[in-house]
Amino acid sequence: MTAELVRGQNHPLPQTRLEIRVSAGHPIVAGATLGDEQGTVRGTEWVAHPAAPQLPGIDVSRQAAADHRLAVDLGAVPEAVHRVNVLLALPTGVGGPTRFGAMPAPFVAVTGLDGTEVASYTITDLDSESAVVALELYRRQGAWKVRAVGQGYAGGLAAMLHDQGLPEAAALAARINEAVAQGMARSVAPPPPRPDGEGRVRTATAGGGAATAEPAAVPQQAPPPAPPGTAPGGPGSGGPGSGGPGSGGPVNYQHPGRRTSAPPTPPPPAPPAEPGRPAQPVAGDASGWTMDERLYNQVWGMFEDLARTAAAYRSAVDFADSRMEKELDGVLSDPRTRFGPEADAAREQARAKHTALVEQARAVLDRDLAQLAAEAEVVEPALPPAFARWDSPVWQAYQVPMEIPMALRLGELHLPERRDLRIPMLVRLPLERGLWIDSGRDGLSEAVAVDSGELRRLAADTAVAHAARLLAVYPAGEFTVHVIDPAGSAAASFAPLLRSGVLREPPATGAQGVSAMLAALTRRVDLVQMAVRSGAADALPPDLDIAEQLLIVHDFPHGFDDRAVTQLRYLADEGPSVGVHLMMVADRRDAQAYGPVLDPLWRSLLRVTPVPDEHLADPWVGHAWTYEPSLVPAGSQVVEQVLARVVQARQAYGR
Amino acid sequence: MTVNMSKGQAISLQKADGGTLTAVRMGLGWQAAPRRGLFGSRTREIDLDASAVLFADKQPVDVVFFRHLVSDDGSVRHTGDNLVGGAGQGGDDEAILVDLQRVPVHIDQIIFTVNSFTGQTFAEVQNAFCRLVDETNGQELARYTLTGGGQYTAQIMAKVQRDGAGWQMKAVGEPANGRTFQDLMPHILPHL
């Protein structure tokens, strides 16, 4: 039944509504171009690509992925269209292979809506090509056929589009790559394959600048922090059972992956389940060396389970829809049975089958959601401050920690299937990428009833909430926050940081303040990089702050000159590896005057929003999740209290 | 107690104590190709692949194989591609885990297949077997010996299908030829 095509071979298409499935080992971009009788693409509006995913009759996906499903309705494409080219391309500038030869041969299949495969084609013999025309669907005497093309282009998308007669080929290719890279900023990074808690102990060779920010490696730093457990007046939050190498000794010879401590305490035993009912969920019911690590793994496990459970439900409902449609079509297409009681009965039956399957799927979904909700109910109160909501009681008993936690809560995620089931969004520390808190309305759904001034204020508040949390979860004096607020327009939002004294200097204002601040941080990145490369950490000047640095940039790009923009890009690129992080509070539209020079900046940051917004994708099945930032409840003084403790602890340690 | 299954034999996946199975594993094991004399390091590896095709109403809706290790819903997981086989001591070299409780409701049949990706026929592969294991207690439910399977490069192993509220397994054991499960689709369809 399935025709396995070889290059150049064609095959008739039995129907006009089709799905084209693409699978490749690595994320690729899939698109389609429409051609007239001569095969010429008449303009950019004849190209379906991630930035413009929908054309009449064609629907492609918005982001690069290893698997794609393109929906095609050949009955709906314009009359002038005689060819539809399905094209694949490797995303540029986001890492990953740059030529098809470096990855497994892509596989494309044309299937009916019900999943029956009509034809398939494995694109072999690709080498240096980075874009390829996979299939061509074309009209021949009123009927549509498919041809396996497999024409690759080493010049990438631009060369391919140019070859199809598109005058603005290069510009469009750039736009597509831009949209794809932007898609990367909208996706949650996948969890590390086996989180084993490295980076949990500061002396371990954690990614990022842990080694360089190691206080003990800098002799000028007078009192090294006391090892966990022996701190004077000890805020004894050293983490039970994590007694790995302390941060005391000058040199640590221990293999970072090896522990000398006793085996971790086993997870709390689950109470025996009542027969016939699922086991009662327990907080910390996952693998890990410490309770924090177990909770972290458990939260990621819940995230994956929710993603997959929703995928199961959605695929069952889709299947029920398509089966009913097919059955109703079947009744309609036979003139003998189109009318009359038999037809009515058949229609009724098709609808009943649909309802039954959807109900069954919903029941399974509800069962799984109830289980996850019960788990969330026990997990949420057990979370340590770094993972907890601001209204959690653990913040009331907050103590300045002795070591950095493994992750930080940025907010929570939920799916439309059940809005009250919230999964904490945890990112690993030290931060691997900066944050961009989008203060613009672009990309927000229309339903968000907030005007742009209010949105800016919320964005600044969100930045403060994230910064306060970072300050609180790092040990005393090991995290420094700087603020650039050129026009001083967010002074009210930054007031809690300033009042409590955690900011070492007031927000930088004016062009001069901006350039001084950026110069100082650039210098720090340069010096630490040099020290790391030459292995001379003790040669750093004594006045250098070796704590991790966070720079909050408010109201970008007002008050920034070209030089400042270049420095920001440098900080975004080079900073994270030496412990300098960026938090941009910006509306991308405002920065458009700078043109594409800023695109790498946006795409290197994780975009989050100050209001609930559906823009983050999970790493497994790519659902759109609604992100909601972790904000301080109105009227709560928790941030002030926590920051006061941070300042007290700094004074106690003489930092 | 292991059942050595023969073609067409059906067993219901009911436990002895009356409870139904919740998780099963299809394991596939084979012995690596023997080294030969001079230039013995030149690879002649045997790569067998286990796949599971998920059907809803006789339409394939998802496949779990070495290029797609987890079904979208997460209920069927492949433990990873093994390209060379094991020592032939009876351990599984590739395995597919099925969480039967979480299989989406529209999926009513799951077909397990084995293919020889490198093209050796089962007559050439030593100590190859395929088995179905109750994942909750490790008990082997059924076992097939592939070795001596004649001049074939693929086999449709077994079918797990919904049976009322539970599941039932049927041994298929039909030999076929093909490199991946895609080549087997025409042979699979009659068994649905």
C-alpha cells in the first residue's frame, strides 16, 4: 500500500487532504513553497514557513523540531498554484548540525488524515547541503501527484528560494531563521538527562563560574565562608546529608562526581495504597542524593507526566474527530443512503462513537490529572524556599543558605486542560542563560486586559521578584545585583531592593551611569576570563567582586548608545560562563531601530512574561504552556523581610 | 514458568491472582557476531531492532522504534538502540516498556516487531530470542526463539490488544523481510 519512493519517482495522490510527516534525528525547519505552472514562486506570500505558518491549504509548524506534521489541503490552495514544494532546512545559529550529511537521513511520508501512508521517501545521499526540497506535490491533468525530489542546496534556504525564482530569497531566508531562533527562546530547555546534583556543592566543577567565584581561591578575600555546619550562630541550612566537600579548603582534590558521604537517606516510604486505588503521592518520591534533588526530580517528572498525559488525551480526541468526519463523509458520499432513516441512524451512530471515545479519554485524563493534582498538593508545601511560591510558609522561616540550591523557581506552568494544576518551573543554578522579561504587548494574547504602562510596571515588579529570590537563595555575599534604569522610570519597583540595602549602589541612571556600569561589568568578565584561561585566579585585583553578578537592564533601549548595545551583547554571550547574568526588561519593538544586530541578544535569553502567557514549550511533545511568574502577593512584606535577612547575614560575614 | 509460544497462540494478560497486568516489557536479545581470523576487528555487527506500532481502529497512529524512543503520550518507551547485540547470555539487549494503564484510549492494538537492520537473516544470528515480561515482577510470560528462523530478516512477534477492560496478548510469529517496521506494514495489516 505504501509506495516507497526513490529520487525522481512519482505517485498519484488519492485525496487532497493530506498530512506530511517529517522525521529527522535533529531539529529541522519544515516549510512549503507554492509554485505556478512554471514552478515560479510568485512572492513571499507563497511561502509557508515558521514566521508565516499558515497559507490557504498549507499549515506548517512554527518552530524547528525533529518531527513535523504538515497539514495540506490541496483543494484549498489557490487556483494559480500548480506545485507545492515541501522543503526542509537546518536552523542556523542555534547550534546543532550545519549539514544534512552529519545527521541521519530525513524521512518524509505523505499520509491521509487517518494516518494511512500513501507514499514515503527517505532522503539519502545528502552531504554538505543545509536545505533540501524533499517532495513536490503537483497538478497533472486536474489530479495531484507527489514526486520525490531530494534536491539539496549547500547554500541553504536562501539558495533554495532563489532557485525557485523568489527575488527576495535572502531576506526571506533571514526572516525564517530569525523566527526559528526566536522559537528557541520560547522553549523550556530539556532537563539534564540524569540530574545527579553536580553543582549542588559549590566546590564541584559546576558549569558556569562556580570555580572562579570560589572565594577560597582568592587569598585577598579575608574571611572565607565557614564550612557548612560550623558557622557561628549558624543559619544551619547546610542541607542534611549533603556533606560533600565543604567550601573551606584552598584546593579541592576530590572528584566532583564522587561522594564520600554516607549513602543518601532513602525517600520517604509511601503509605500502602488501599486496594484498587492508586498509591498516595509522597513529596520527594524520586531519586536523588538530597531531599532538594529528589523534589527537583519529582517536579520535572510531574512536568513530563502532565505533558504526556495531555498528549494522550489530545491525540485520542483528534482521532475521534477524524474518525467521525470520515464516517459522516461516508454516509454523505453514497447517494442511496444519503437521506432517510438509515442515514440518520448511521450519523447518529458515528456521533455516539465519537462521544463515547471522547468521554473515555476524558475519564482517563481526569484520573491522571487527579493523581497529579494530589501529588502537587503534597509536593508544593514541601518545597524549599528556592523552589517555593512567595506565599509559602517556608519563606517566613527563611534563613540565609550556606550553599546555592540546585535550581530556582521562575514561575509556574499550566495547560488549558486543567488550569489549577500548576507545575513549578525550575531552572538550574547557576543560570545558564539570562532572562528577558518582555514588557511589550507583542505576542501576548488580546485577552490580556492590561495597558502598556501597567505592563511595564508589572515587568519591573517581576524583575524585582526574580532578583530578590536569586539574592535570597545564594549564600551571603555571593550574589550581587546591579540595576540600570536610565530614565529612573521604575524607581518605585526597585525601591524594595534599594531600601533594604542589598543593592550596593543605586540604579545607574543617565547615559553616563549606563556606560560606567557596563564598562565595569565588561571589565569583570574580561579579567575573570583571562584568569580562568591562564589558571591564575590569584592574580585578580583585590577590588574585584567575585560574587555572581546580575545586571537588571530596565527600559532598554532608551538611553543606550551603540557602544552600550555592543557591551550588552558581549555580556549576554560571555557573561554566564564567568558568573555575570543579564535580566533585560524590554519591549522588543522599542529596540527595532537597532535592526538585526540585537537578534542574537534576544535569542540568547529566556523570554518570560510579567502576565500569564502561553508561550513556553515543553521539551517532550511541545505543548504551549501558560507561564505565570512567581510574584509576591499584594500587600505581603515577605520580600522586605527576606532581603533584610540577606543584608544582616552580609554584615555578619563582613561582606 | 515460561510459555514457549507457538504461532497464533493467544494468552490473556491476566495475572494468576486475577489482577490484570499493568506494565509489560518486550525484550529482544541476541549474540554479537563472532570475530573471524585476520582483520577480525572489521565490523560485521548484527543489529536487530525492536519496534512497537500503535494502532487505533486499524490505523497506525504512533510508532516506537530507535528513531522515536517514546510515544508522544509516554506510555510506550524504547530503552535505546543496541547496534551490536550482547553476549547471548539471555539478557535483553533492546527492550520496549509498555505502561498498559496509560496507553491512550483510542489505541486498541500494539504490534511488536523485530527487524534485522544490518540484513543478516535469523539463520545467521546466534541465540536470538524475543520475550514478553511482566514488568511489575519480572516474570517471563512468553518467549520466542528466533535463531534458526530461516531466511527471513524480520518477524512480527506479537500483538497486544484490548480485551474488555484488560489486555490480551496473541503470539503472531510471522516471518517477513524488511529493514525497518515500515517494510513490514503490509504484513502487519492482516493481523489487525
